[in-house]
Amino acid sequence: MQEAIILVGGKGTRLRPLTNHTPKPLLNVAGSSFIRHQIAKLMDAGVEHVVFATSYLATLFEEEFKDFTQDLEISYAVEQVPLGTGGAIRNAANLLRGPADAPVLVLNGDILSGLDLRDVLRRHRARDADVTLHLTRVADPRAFGLVPTDTDGRVLSFLEKPKTAEECVTDQINAGCYVFRRSVLDTIPAGREVSVEQETFPRLVAEGRRVLGHTTEDYWRDLGTPLAFVHGSADLVTGTVTSPLLARPAENLIHPTAAVDPTARVTGGSTIGPHAVIGPHAVVDRSIVGGNVTVGRGARIHESVVDHDSSIGGDSLLRQAVVGCHTHVGADNELPAQLRLSCGIRIPAHGVRVSGTAVACPTVH
């Protein structure tokens, strides 16, 4: 039986207010919760049992999958205290059933990747590895810890974020997908906080274990920030990266119950949620519009997320914005780029402008 662990315990603070009431892996991405895209990919790779390593709003994962009827068994390992990445993996490993030498896939719950999971499992077995790490190359590695390897792909060390160009000894970084030999998971200390990147992997390298890197040029994106989140969703819709849940690439993904005016434009891989209403001459580009959202005439939404049960007034402009649920943005507003509106906020018509005042001052002086 092929088994897997998905790390889904984080609070997703960089995506607030979207994650105020919903764990990041349960947010809607390209028409489904992100974790359903991951589950579909795991099933395609032959996984029959998956363990969710949960913590934040843990019961919502069981709610999401209570009616899941496909041929996959799901278990839930809940952290009662923070355990870090390594501790979470060790805690979830208690629910695995495979033998000591079985390979176990481990995925970070916020990484969108084009990696062929069957291929990385095959390579892990063929090279008799204790751990195989998926590594990806980035143009600017200064924002990441570095993972140099030798010519045979053996991991040499795990380096902190480089501060100078001279410290950038490689452009390879940890891509958030691992294959562990089952017995190696049992060597992680149980019941306490452990960092897999700063403690577990360096220890295994120091002990001479076969820790190997599998470096690819596959699509890779960390969905931890709002802009990365909307781009990842759009890339799934347009087919830049694939998911078994999406039949074919498209310009948009519009729920059958949504109403989009014929003069409106929904482009760039945008998704429109159930019962949303997109008004005349509105533009939704490379964005996510949630369920029961109303977008008024002539409004323009670019690279933004509008959460459920919100409204955007006519001729308003959003660019790289995050609008929390049950929020109202009145007509003729122009929100500053990268603005985040908390849930339930109300902005009156003509309330916010970046480029200039929209109407004359109504106050008598």
C-alpha cells in the first residue's frame, strides 16, 4: 500500500483575511479546495492511504471529506501543541501502516507543483534512498534556504538564507515534497517541536544516511501569499500546471450557477464561484471571485481575491487586492495595490481613490 502524509497544520497568516475562518489548504483554487487537487494527484500516483497532519481548524478537514467516496482512505493526525514540520511528520507517522522499508510521500500543503510523483517514487526506490527531496531551481535564491548536492545528487548540506552573492553556492531549494523510508520517520523525536529543515535533514546528512536530491525544472509555486495564490489558481485553469480535477485548459472557470453578463470579460484563468453575479462591462482578470459575490457594472478586478458573500460596486478598481468575506466596496472606489480588507468591512461609494478625487467635495465650507 502506497501511503502519504500532507502537512496542513499551518495558520496561513500571510493569506489573511482569507484564512481567518478557513485553513489555507481548504481555500478555493481553480474551482476546488487546494487539498482536493493534491488528493487527486496523489491518487494518480497510486496512493491508497493519506494522513492529514492537522492543527489549525482541524475539524474542517474532516468536514470537507466526510462524503468523500473515492478509493482512498484518509486519516487525521491532530497536533495538540505546535510540533513544527518534523514533529508533525512524526505525529502523522503513527497512523501509517506500511512496513519499515516502505516509501512514504510527504507533501507540504501549500505547494503547487508539476512534479511527477510516480517518477520521484521510482527514483527513490531505484537509488535505495533513505530520503529523497524534490529540489527546484529559483532565479533568486536569497529568499530561501539552499540545498547543494554533489554530482551524484547526494545532499551535502542545508544552508540558511544567503545574505551575499558569494553565499549563493547553489540555486537549488527545498521544494516541499519528500519521500522517506518508513523507518527513518521513527528516528524523528516524538512529542516535541522539531524542524525537518533545520534539524531532521541536517542530522540525517551528518549520520551518513542516503539523503538524495531530485532536482527538476517542473512548475513550482508556494501559494503562501495572495498574489502567488491567485497566480497558482489561474495557472491551473489555463493549463500552465495540470490537475486531474480539470479536464482541459481554459480562459476561465465559471460555476454553472454564476451569472456573467455577455458584455463582461472574465480572462487570464479567473474563477467565478457559485451564484456570483458579474455585471455589464465588468472585467475580472487573473482573479478569484467567490460564491455569492456581486460585481457591479464596469468594475475592474485584476490579480485579486474577493471572498464569498461580498460586493464590488460599479466602476470600482481592484488590483492585487484581497477582499474578505461579507465585505462591501461601494461604487467608484479605487483601492491601493496590495490592500487587504478584513471580513465585513464597508467602504461607501467614492470612499477611496488612489489616482484622484472622483467627485466634487459635498461639504459646504
